[in-house]
Amino acid sequence: MSHLPAVFLFLFSSLAWSRSIPLAKLCVNPSLCLQIEPSSSSALWNTVTIQSTYTGWVGVAFGTNKMGGNAPTYIGWNGKSKGQVVVSHRRTLGHSMPVFVESVNATVPVAGSIKDEISFVIDVPVDLFPAGRSSIDCIYAASNQPPSNPDSASSKFSFHSEYNPFVLPLDRTPYDDNDTPSNSVTFCHDSQSTFCLIASPDFLSKSVLFTVYTAYSGWLGFGIGESMTNSTLFVGWKDPISTDIILSQRQGQGHKPPPYQKDSIFTKVPTPTNILIPSAATLSFSFTIPISSNLIHLNETNSFVFALSQKPPTNTRNPASAFPYHSFRSIFTVDFSANQPQPPSPSPTSPKLDLILIHAVSMFFAWSVLPPIAIFIARYMKDRWGHNWYLAHKHIMLGGVGSLLILGVVAVESSFDHWFLGNTVHGLIGMGLVFVGYPMQIVLGYVSNAMWSPTRVHVPWWDRVHWVVGRGLVLLAVVNTYFGLVLYGVGEGWWVVAYGLWIGVGVLGVGFGFVGEYLMGGVVHHVVAVGREGEPLLAPQNQRLEVE
């Protein structure tokens, strides 16, 4: 079934909400929206309405931007009965299951929600939203996998499939849905200046002012639309010679380079002095577009996209220049009708190291480069290198692969504030490879070496188990590499083709097929009087020298 975005449900059901003074009204993403308003029952409570398109469970923690810290958290899911919603008040404990506090009375929004999708209205203590604060940190998590006991508020539930911190602006000024917003709205992807937008409608000039900034230094693209396809894009970069900002209007065409639009609608303007650009931002610019362009709808939620790169365009002086593929992109929504105040500017920080890329490179060499080399040596080099084949094989698998596995695991875990490995299919397979398969294979290798005999006349079963397990682990790692490419957003096109060519043509075809089997004559085993094609084999070096 095709699910409607949560922003649609949010706008539709808002027609049925009673007139009040909203403290906050925000769509965090196309799948999750929330509103906070004073409770009609008591001044000690605020009413929180959460609408989402998730089908398992959804939770929001208030007053924190991490999963830990014992923060108050409200997690909801659908019960077994039709129209029943269960909401659980919990406290966050980092990587552990949030501690159950109590069950919370909840109702479904007046407009209702699509079957199986989660929306609820609850009352929470008013002190969750301090009167002197203009915004609070929050974090949401969600999953499409329902809890083990949907009718129980204390039920255990599956690990989240996605989560994200966000800033919730608080506004205590009454407004009417028919009023026109007069102040700016702000969106920041994170607190590290990865991307921030400040949008300010100006009804005197009948235009909307946009200011964007980023810690990326190559180019910044900002688009109006739900995806890169058919979005109106505004791409800017800095010319290193003149230091001027070059701004270019483009038309999004999905994965294809967006063509330059000569008849642009924007006007580049200086950034207003009252907008503070943090020192971590290396690229920023401002421009206006006319309200009459109908690209922005001031009384509803708007969808936007952005893309970033550290590499500059080919010709930095030409607004029609081609530019390299983005290294980061995302989508978000902004609700102009919520009349949100501007949250505090993110603290100046440097762009974070791409730990996921470090993880990917480490694991590529750990599973797709070094093991094939070690297997090649063990399969074809026994009669040429003598005992040195074993030393090379052992050091590659222990020192080389082991070090890269540690680096890869540390890199990926350092990039999240929750335990990543068991959170996805890629993570589960990776956990099995690193913590079960690899140690088992090392043990099998030492057993095979310790039990080797220079007088043996056939290959024993424990050696064959070592071979099968090793090849099976490498094959599983190849499959898991594809899952990793999908998670990284490059699971199609040339990345997959290049990796397939490396494994299929480079490793198997050229390495093992042509060089090992054809040029070197095939596999060599350490057994008495058995060599290639039945030829007598010189007395092999004793592998057990290492352990005796």
C-alpha cells in the first residue's frame, strides 16, 4: 500500500484541532510531524500530537539530542484492537532498552491515521518545555517492526531502524492559520554546520530571502521539491580568484547532472547582518525568489533537498559549469505556517571525519584484497616458498586482516551514538564475520598447523574444514560488501560494477584462474610424493617449526 507522507496527515488533521496557542509545530521529516500546545484540561500539562507513517513504533525524547541521559521519552505503537494506540513513558539508557516508567493515556487525532500507521495525542508535564527557552533538543527513533506484545505499554520492542536528533523551536505567540508568517524559519541538518537554511518571507518586497551555509568547501546545492527529480535547484560555490560567490539555477533530473537554467528567477543579495554565520561554515550565500513564483507555499509545509561536495566545479567562474557528483545529500521539510522562531545558531565546529568511508575502505582491504592474497599463497606457493608460505599466510591474516577489522569496527561505531553492528542486515552479517567467523578461522589455521605431519599421504579433514570456512567467509563478505554499498547510498551503478569486476575478473579470473591455475599449474598440497601432475615433491619444510 502506498503511504501518504506524515506532513499530509499533519496538515489535514490540523483542520480539526481546537484553536489554541501552539508552543511548537514541526515536521521533522516527511514521515514524522509533531505539535505541542497547552492542554485544555490543566495548566500543568501540555498536549503533544505526534503523527507518523511508521508502522512498528515511534518515539520522541525531549531535552536531549542523544539516546542516553535518562531523558523523558514517549514511545507509541498500535495495539491489537482497531483504533487502539498504546503509549509508553520511558527513560533513555543509551544502547539499552529504555526503562519503562508508566503507561500514558492516549487518543488518536481527530482526523485519524491511515491503517497500521502510528499517530497519537498525549498530555505531558508542562515543565518539559521550559518557559524561558526558545528551543529544546530532541531526538526521535522509529521502526516498522511492532513490539513483541502490542497491548502492553511495558513491552519490549525491536531496535530502531532510523533515528535523528533535531531542534524543536518553541513559540508562545498566538497566531491564526490565516495569518501570514512574518519572521524567519531555520533548519539545520546537525550541529556541525553540515547544512543550515534560514528562510525569511518579506511581504514588502513580495519575496522570500534564503540564506544557506555549510562546512563543505566545494559547492552547495539547495532545491525546492521532494527529491532531486524536477526540483528547482540553486547551486553556489566560491571562485577562488575573485572570492565571489557564483550562483547558478538548475533543474533537477534525478541522478543526471542538472542542466543550467539561463532564465533564472533568483536575485543574489548580501547576507543580512543580523544572520550570524558560524566560523565552521566555509561556504555561505543569500538570494531571494519572488513569492509569485509559487515555489514556496507560505501557509503550509514545504519540501526541500540539499546536496554538498568538497570538490569545486570544473570552471569556478562560469555559472553554467559542470560540477562533481555530490558527496552528501538529504531531504527535509519546513512549515512556514508554524511561525517558528529561529533556533540558536549551531556551535562552531569542524566538519567531521568521514568515519563510514574509513570503515568501508578498511573492510574492503580486510575481506576483498588481503584474504585472496593469503589464499593464493597457501594454494600455489608451498613448493616455491617452503616454510615461508606459512609465515606469509599467517602474518597477512593475523596482522593485516586483524588490524583492518579493528580499524573498521572502531570507525563505524565511533560515527554513531548507538550500537550499529546489529542494527541492519549489513551490520548483523558484519558482526558474525568479525566476532565469530574470523576468530574461528584463525583457530582452525593454528589447529591445521599444529597437527601437520611431514609423512602424511593425504589432506586431513581439518585442513579441508579450514579451506571451506575461509572461502565461505570471503564469499559472505563479498555479499555483505554489496549491502554496505546500499547503506552508503551507492548500491547501484558504477560502484557495484567496479566491485564486481574486481572480484570476478581481477581476483577470480586473472589472479586464481589465469595466474594460479594456468601459469603456475594449479594447487599444491603438502603430502608425501604428491606434487603437480603426480610429479615427485621435494621434502616440504616443516610448518610446525613455528609452534615447536
